[in-house]
Amino acid sequence: MSTSQYETFEAYDPYGAPGAHGGGGAHGAQGAYAEHGVYDAPVVPGVHDAVTQGYGVAAYGGDTYRPAYEISAEVGARAAAAGQAQAYASEPGEPGEPALPRQGGRVPQSGAPEPGVRAGAGRRAARRRKARYIQRPDSAVRRLLPQALVVAFLAGGTTAFLAKDKAIELTVDGRPRVLHTFADDVTELLADEGVRVGAHDVVAPARGAELASGDEVAVRYGRPVRLTLDGQRREVWTTARTVDGALTQMGVRAEGAYLSASRSQNIGRAGLALDVRTERTVTILADGRTRTIRTNAATVREAVEEAGVTLHGQDTTSVPQAGFPRDGQTVTVLRVTEGKEVHEEAIPFEVRRTPDPTEFNGTEVIERTGRPGLRRVTYYLRTVNGVRQKPRRERSVMVREPRAQLVKVGTKPHPDSVKGADGLNWHGLAACESGGRPAAVDPSGTYGGLYQFDTHTWHSLGGSGRPQDASAEEQTFRAKKLYTKRGSTPWPHCGARLHG
């Protein structure tokens, strides 16, 4: 083959021998590459060492402060070129021809040709292989260009990746950890980490705050506490994880107080019930003495017992014993004694009156005497600090039923007069005998009425019952009848008044 292209490279000795056209060796090879416009083609390391100078710093004008993506692209391109050259260096030749040596290898040389082969056969085969290699620069560049672009893109993406990445310390409910995130703010960070935040939870910094590398984010979960403070019940929320921390947050003074849970006890997410009784001053008045104590008792009775006062039987206090003792409260102990008394009480009888036409008008005659009934009543007696209270009626038992009294009431008209006695001074006699009182009875109970009749005399004159129970008109009528029979002798001391 006698083309000028191959004749040009006949002067090139790939193993460093002097060329036929001058400029042999490494420099001749460099000139030959430059002449055919393939100076930038990949060069097999170790074989064409002189050509590698074209990829040095001088090829870029000596600028050592280029951007990272440019340097990364260049490094990627060199690596790809080296890999492609390696592939070419190991590519087998035409049938019957030996393969090119790999990186760092050389074709065996000696002063005489190998047996059965002409002396120039090796050099021609080498020239043909080199010519075939040099004819492929466009294909190699096309394969290397996408690889270089990918490396440059990755270098730029890495720079952006590193700019967005942030190192954040996230503490969730007291458990810290350091993480890397691309989140722009606290809300996005919590969402990425699957941390749910409720209305009673606290986030610092606040949700929506922007993040920068090195920031610290803390999440404290809210916990419900069913608090009974000095007898008052309510539910509060706290982000503290211990009882002591919760008391501090709520501003509860725990010194000297009673706590239903230890101050070091942890509070779970479900919360807990907590009873707190702070220390208070209570004054106890009992048995004439005053005692002032400091206590965190739950009830008034407990405070009284702490003061050394014992309640017996029905003893009580001025305030409910089950009540909560307040600070500064005064409690009076009431010593109580109880008892019962039974009394028998009379039940008045009923008086039933019936009309009687045989008796004069205004005359009442007892047909049956009444009898009172009897009942037994039990009373509850109570004495407080020596003072007797009003008895309280507990029960009543009937012992005897009362019996009604029956009375006949006369309806017969009185006679107009009694012959021989109408003109006498009956008013003066009545005033002298009974003071003018129809129901008067002498101290002995023998005589009664205006004119002091005895019962026998009264009945003999037609009267019924007792004289003091009859009307004044009837008594005067009976007295006139007595005068017509016996004169004034029935009234030895006052009879003279009849004529005065």
C-alpha cells in the first residue's frame, strides 16, 4: 500500500527507533500526530509517554484555580480516555498478526528475525495496526464525550447536594440524635422524621422556623395530669417528664407537702393522677384549750387527731369532719352527750252536748263524766359542751284512749217569777255569798254557784248536776224557790241583804 497517509507514518517507530524522515523517536511521533490533526487522540500510557504532555496544566493556559466541576470533568475525561486506550492496546490484530502489547508492554525485538518471518514483516504489521488505530479518533471522541458530560453533571450535582444538606440535632422527648436533612424548616423536618406534634406539645424553635446546619430542634410531648391540689380537682397538661418537673411547671410548692407519687417518678405519655396537699396552719379549740399546728392532713378529723385531740362517741366538730382543712382555719371540737327520757302525757277528753227539753234554758247536766287518755312519749336529749339542747321527740305510744264527756243542755224556758220572792235584793245576796260569780266554789268543795248551794239542796229544788254548772238565771230561780220554803235562814250571814 502506497498512500501518503501510511507513507507518512513509515517514519514513525513505535518502539523509539529513529525515523526515516527525521524527527524520529518520541518527538517524531508527536510531529506526525500534529500533522494529521490527531494530536488530541487518546494515548496509551507507557507507550506514547511524550504525547501525555498535551493533557497537563499547560494545555489550559496554566490556570490552577478552575471551578471544581471543570476539574472533575477533566479528570473524568482522562479516566475515560485511559480506559479506551487500554481497550485499543489490547485489541487483537488481523488474522495471522500478533496483538498489540498491553499497557507497559513492548513488541519483542532482536537483531535477527524470528524463524520463518521476514525481517520487515514485523514493522509492516506494526504500521498497519498503528494506522488502523489512528484512523479511529472520531469514534473514540464520540464515545468519550458523553462520559465527560456525565462526570461534569455529577460534579455540579454533588456541589448542590452538599449545599442543601444540613446537620441537625433533634431531641424528641429528651432523646437527642444528630441527623442530616434537606428540610428547609422545622415543620418539614418533623414531617420527614415522622414526629407527630399535638396541641399540648411544645416545639422549639417554633414550627415553621427556618433551619440551618448546626441548629438544635427540641420536641417536648404534653402529658395530662389529673391533679388534686388541696382538695380541688382539675386536669392540667405538662411537658415535664417527672413529677418534680411537673410541680415546678405548675408552680406548686412541694416542700412539706404530701405527694401521692414520688417526685422522681416518670410521667408517661398517658399521664397520671397526682394528689398534692400543701402544708397549712390550722387551729384546734377543744376542752378549753387552743392548739395551733402545721399539717398537710386530708380531712378535718385527721388534723384534730394530729393536734392530740381524741373524739369519743358522738363528739363532733364545728365544720364537717370529712371536709378539707384550709390554711388559717379554726376548728372547734364539740363534746356531745346523749340520752333519752320517757314522759306520760294526758290526752284531753271530748265533751259532747245534747239538748234536753226537760231542763231550763241555760242548764247543763253531765250525763257521763269524761276521762282523759294517756300516752307515753320518748324524747332524745343532747348536751353540747355541757349545754342542754331542746329535747327532740322521738316516738309516742298510746297507753289509754280518752273517754268523751256527755252533757245535756236544757232548752225549757224559765218561769217569769216566784210569788213572794220577786222584789228582793238577789243581786246583793249573790255578791255577798260568791262575789257575784256563778261558777264559784267554796274551799271545801261542798258549796257552789251564786248562792252557794250544796248538791243535796240543789237537787231538792229540781236542779241537776252541780249548781255551779247551771246558768245564773237558773241559780236565781232555784234560790227564790228556796226562800219561799225556808226564808233567809239558808243564808245566815248574808240573808239580811235580801231586804237591804
